[in-house]
Amino acid sequence: ENLQKSLKVEEVLKNKHGIAFALSNIAIAYSSVDNNEKALEYNFKAMEIRKQDNNIDGVASSQCNIANIYKIQKKYDKAIEFYEKAVENYTKEDGNGNGLAITLFNLGTVFDIQNKHLLANEHFTRSTDMLRKKGSKDMLIAVDLGVADFFLRTKQIKKARAHTHEAFDIALANDDKGNIKDCYLFFHKIDCAEMNFKGA
């Protein structure tokens, strides 16, 4: 109800940026209660407003949000379509942005689900390379651990360990206890995969 009121205020002000932001927030609220059709409806509305406002970065963000919902719905071809559109728009706007890196990672996860491991690997590599270049260390931890999980499942143990080490080093430097714990759990999984029970 409050989000709808916020939307009406922005509409009265004819503030396109505010309207799109309010629509996106309503989409998030619907998604949080698993009403994905309504979430899609409001994300599409937000995307159209952003197109009218020539907000390319915003359009890409909406496209990524739409793709995320299609992924939840297991409509993987549609998810890929909108992730790729988001990649195209993020590339136009800011080729080194975090939005592009995360979208590449998300696109990789869909290829992973489809067992297209070469494509998944390619997108994961582009994502981590971009985050390193940008120095987005907090974001790199999450992506590194996601990529480590992929490499562990595809029996690429050395690569899994390398990404886990990178995440661990960042977490340790930041005294990030939550992620330090997660890294230790990944090291345990890797040691088990190598039958290194002393390390585990």
C-alpha cells in the first residue's frame, strides 16, 4: 500500500526516474511473496518508463530483474534473452560496471543449469576479471564462491580452490567473519573432493 502511494506521488510529480524506481520496488515486493507474474508486470512497466527516459543503465537493470524472474520460473531461454539484452545495454553505458559483471555471472548460472559448461565458464571468467579490474572486492567474494561451486561440481578442483582462496584472502583482509566461515566450508568440500581428509 505504501509503495503504491509512493508511485502515485511520483506520477503526480511526473518524475520518470522516481516512477521507475517505485515500480521496481513494487516488483521486488511481489517477488518476495512469490507472485512472479505481478513482479514481471511491474518490472516491464519500469523498463518501459526507463526506455522513455533514455536511461540505458536503468533499462539494463530492469532487464536483469526480468531475467531473474524467468530464471526462477525455469523459463531459461527467456532468462538468457533478457540477460543478454542487459549485457548489451550495460556495455553501451558502462563497460566496466558492477551491473555488467553481475549480469554476466547470472547468465553463466543459467548456462550452468543447461549443462552448457563452456559458456558458463566463459561468462564466469569475464565476470570475475571485470570485478578484479574494478576493485569490487565485496562483490568479488560472492561471485568467487559461486564460481568455485561451479568448478567443484565440474571436477575442476584446482580452479575451485583458486577462487575460494581469492575470496578467503579478501574476507580475511576485511575481517569478514561470515564469508571467512563460508570459505572454510568450501575448503572442506574441496578437500573432500580430493579425498584429502586431513585437510577436511
